[in-house]
Amino acid sequence: MTDPVDEAREQALEVRRKRLRFRSWHRGIKEMDLILGHFADRILWHLTPDEVDEYESLIELEDTVLYNWITGRENPLPGYDTPIFRRICELKHMEGTAGRHVD
């Protein structure tokens, strides 16, 4: 038998993930749609609740700021250079901006 509290938490987390996925694909700058959208599709459902919090705080940033950090044009502020940020950067570099795998 499942705990109703745990089930409610899981449902709330699922709703957050769906909202974050939508927001990841609808940024305003197409390049950020592709980078964050592909990250969300591949990684978001594997994140812990704390990591979801971390991702959510990252996507609150302006597109140009986040894009410059991800592309290495500027260094991220220390509080944002997190494991989730580095995973976004790694996935972006592995797949390229358009989300295509580079061999």
C-alpha cells in the first residue's frame, strides 16, 4: 500500500516536471528552446526533487544570460555553476545547439 503523502508529492513533482518541460521548449530564443528542451526531454524525469529545484532556478534566468554561460561566452555566477548547469553544458556540447548528436 502506498503512502498518500508520498503519492501526493510524486504527483506534484510530476506536474512541476511537465511545466518545466514546457517552459524549457518555450523560452523566446530558439537556441535556448533547443538546448533546454532537449535537456528536459532527456534528463528532467531522472532528476531528484532537489535537482528539479536547481533546474527551475536556472531557467528563471534571462535567456541571453543563460545562453552566454552555457556557450562559454561568459562565466556563470558562482551560485549558478551547479552540477545541473554543468550537465546542461555537457549535453549541449555533446549534441550541438540543434540537439543533434555529433559523432
